[in-house]
Amino acid sequence: MHRLDAEVIRRIIDEAAAARLGDLEIFEEIASTNSYLMREPVPVAGRTRIAATDKQTAGRGRHGRTWQSPPGSGLCLSMAYTFLKQPENLSALTLAMGLGAAKAMQALGVDGVKLKWPNDLVFKGGKLGGILTEAQAQAGDTVTVVTGIGLNIDLGERADFRIEKDGPLGVVDLKRHVAELPDRNRIAATLVSGMSKTFVDYEAGGFGEFADRWSEYDWLLGRELTIDLAQRQLSGIAAGVADDGALLIDTPSDGRHRVTSGSVAMAGGRGNDL
């Protein structure tokens, strides 16, 4: 598989994404593409800035988890975008980006990628990737957002691929599950095009226009869950997401609940923070 190449990626992203793209930097090794963009000058409103690598040594996930990417094993790509005005339900942007990533995988011929609320890409029953979104307020109403996607491409023998039935997600990569592995630069370019469009669409309408499409990719839908909240446990059936991105849980005792954070366990499985 070819190494990441900024010029190649620029040539094959779609026209709309190319028109919005400012800096595109490729690193042979970096601690975290998200952290790098959070420190760098922000793009002007409506423009994007990208950092990518296939060797990340101190990547960050939700709740302080790490996301490391040994050389050649995956793709870590972060995009910064400045909203002229903060959209409603900005916290649900990660969910919208998940939809964009799943559609990008379809465009690459990788069908069947699902989304585990709020930020996991699920493929063949295991975790294929994850998404992290961070925001920093600017002057006035503008806000800059950095969204990073980590994708497992070819982990080789570096991971245990065994999936525990009804337990927490194991780890999967593309190589073991696709007939022909897409070129690394084409994967990056397709993600860039999808992420760029998602930012623009989100700025125009918030999460509302994404909510109806979520059920098509919702990996949790219909599954039994137990969620540890701050003061109590909540058990029920996952019932999709609300218009603002909250997870909906139907309980047998007192109806439907909205969940925005907590620790979730599949029926018969161990906990997994949301």
C-alpha cells in the first residue's frame, strides 16, 4: 500500500472539498493529529485544515483513552473547520461525522459499516475505528471544531481479533474483511470529501437532517443495554437517537429515557463508556 501523499490526496478529493481545503499536512510520525490542529492557527470560516499520519504515538479518544497507530497499521486523519456561527447541538457533530465516515466506506466498496453511539465505527462485529471531536470558541460567535478519525487498515498480528459474544467490541481491520484493500491515499481522500461535506451540511442544518439517517447505521438499535448514570443504573432497549443526538432507551418500568453520557454494558457483557 502506498504511503500517504498530500499531493495525491489533493488530486483525488472531490471538487467541493478541494475548494474548501487549505493546509494539508502529512506526518511520518506525530503524537496526535487532533492535538496538533488544536494548537495550530485555525482556518478561516468555511475553510478546512487537515493533518494525517499512519503512525500516531499518543492519540486521544473519549474519556482519556489512547488511540495509537503503529506504522502502516491504520490511518489517523483530523480536520479543522471554522463555523461562522455555532450550530445547534454541536455536541452531536461526532454522530454526523460517523454517518459521513460510513458513507465514505461505502464509496470505497466497504459495505456494512455500522455506528455505535456516539463515536465508534463497527464492522463485522468489531471496532474498525473511532471519532473524536473537539471545539474551541473564537471571537464573536465563531467556533472552530477539530474532528479526528482513526481507522484500522492492516493491524497484522498486532491485535487480538477475537470477538466475545455479547461482550465489549473487539478490534477489526479492513484487510481481513475486504476482497481488495483500497489504496491508503484513496481512503484518506474519500474520508476528506465526506468530512468536508458533513461540516458544511451541519453548519446549514445542525443534526436534524442527519437524525433520520442514523437508524440505517445504528448498531445499538434494538439491543439490550444497561447504562451506569451518575446516580443510578438504567436498563432497557436501545431505541435510536433523538433529534439532538441523545441516545434513546426504552425501559420496561418507566418508558423512554434520553442519555447523553454514561457507561453502557450490553446484556451479558462488561461496561463500555459512552
